[in-house]
Amino acid sequence: MKISIFIATSLDGFIARKNGDLDWLPGSNPESPEAAAGDVESPGDGGYKDFSDTVDCIVMGRNTVEMVMAFPGWPYEGKRLVVLSNTLKEVPSKLIGKIELYSGSIVELVRKLESEGCKRLYIDGGKTIQSFLDKGLITDLTITTIPVLLGEGIPLFGKIKEDIKLKHISTTEYPGGFVQSTYEV
């Protein structure tokens, strides 16, 4: 089974501001002066739809799903979504039928999902990504670097026990200076 990361980072490696805000991502604020003036070049979806079409199940942490709940619409319609949480004991009412809760070993979760026929998992959220990397479960990473420096925030990668060797698969440049690189672990 493939276990994939598909995520955007600032040039200095952050996936969100310290408070979790994503206002620096293109398209997050269509009313910004830059967008209103037409100064923001769009990378389109950066290949996300094509990637998403290959995914059977999304796995993310509670913090990430809480952030997604603030979006105007539900971006994962028709996709199985498993939320890792040791604190949530029941699905919030507005997410009933949209998510499943899981607490326990992520290794066991991967075995369970594979036995249920999942061929590709999409892992999202900083702590969740770090946990999957720590267990050696990630098979490939697609990282889109946004040309902005945040200075501080939530890093994509935390401390690791040992080097993780990556094989470069491809790099694509998008309008506006967006650079997307894909690696195999």
C-alpha cells in the first residue's frame, strides 16, 4: 500500500502559522488587496485533484480536522477520512457520516485499512505526518513550496531518529514561483 504526503510549505518549511492560520496560502483570502489587483498568480490546484483521485482514504489528526471544519465547504466529499484522536470520543455533529475516529497504534491502523482493501492513504497534518514518518510508514512525499517566508510557525518536519533517505522523482514549477517536488522514501 502507498502512504503519501501531499502538502504545501512556506519556503522556510512551515505548514501553518503558530496559531494554525493558513492565510499565507494562495487562494486562502480571495479578498486580499493582491488578489483584488490580480497580482496573485495561481498554480491551479497544483495536481491535487489528480493525486486525490488515486487516494482511498485520508488520515489526519484532530487539530487538522478542526481547522478543516472552518472551511466554507467540506473538501473531502466522497472520501473516507479517519481522524486520529485520543481525546475525541464521539464524532462532532456536523461531521457525522463524514469522518471516523481512531485511537491506537498507527501501525495497526495501516494494517486494518490495507486489509479492508485500501491501496493509497493520504496523510495530512503536521503531527500526523511526523508520526507516520517516525514509524517508517510513508512511501512518498509531494511538497509544494510557496514563495513566502513566515519566520515561525508549525514545521512540516520535527525531530527524527535517523536520516530518512529520499529518491527524487520529479519537480514541477507552477506560476507564481511555486515549486512542487515528489520524492520516494
